[in-house]
Amino acid sequence: MKFLLSTLFCIVALNLSAQGDITDQVVAAFKKSDDEAIGAFFMTQVELTTPKREGFMDKARAQQALAEFFQENPVMSFTVKHQGMSKLDDQFRIAELTTAKGVYRVTFFMKKHDGALQIKQLKIERD
């Protein structure tokens, strides 16, 4: 009985921790060039870097800049290459984005806000 309860507890704990990670949704959105889905995970203010734009901007403006990037760079593939935790307990992911016009390194930092992970910084840079 104790084994069953401890197993159940572990399963519940794993499910709860997995619910907070947005990586799979962000990866799927990048693969579809879905700026709206990615924008849904942005904090109110986000630091965005693309080849044509850079700086802090509100969620709507950042999503618009991302939409422009996707229009100019049709996505072919998106693969997370590395993930980790910063000294400030922010999570980060480093990915390779292959588009019709070239390969980019994508880095996004996520911070827990109101109990959920949100993207606070997104960088898309030529590899």
C-alpha cells in the first residue's frame, strides 16, 4: 500500500511540474510560424531581438515583429539544442531555427510569473 501511494505521489508531482513547462508549446508554435501562439506566452513587456528589430516592447508589438520575421523567413525546422537554468532561476532554451533564408540561433528565457512560465526574452540571431 505504501508503495502504491508513493508511486501515485511521484506521478502527480511529475505531472504538476510538467504543466509549468511551456517548451513543447513554443517549439510547436515555431514549427508552424505561429506568432500568436508564441505571443500568448510573452510577458507584458518582452525583450525581443530579430535581425531587423531589437529592444524592449509590449506584448502586441513583439508579436507583430515576430510575425514580420516569419513572413520574411519561412520556417523549415526548429530544434531545441540546449536547456538550463540561470543563476536567477530563469529557465532558458537554445534552439536552431532553419528557414528558407538561412539558419538562426534562437534563445528564449522564461520566468515564472503568477504561477506560470512566461517568455521574458527572445533572441533570433544569425547562426
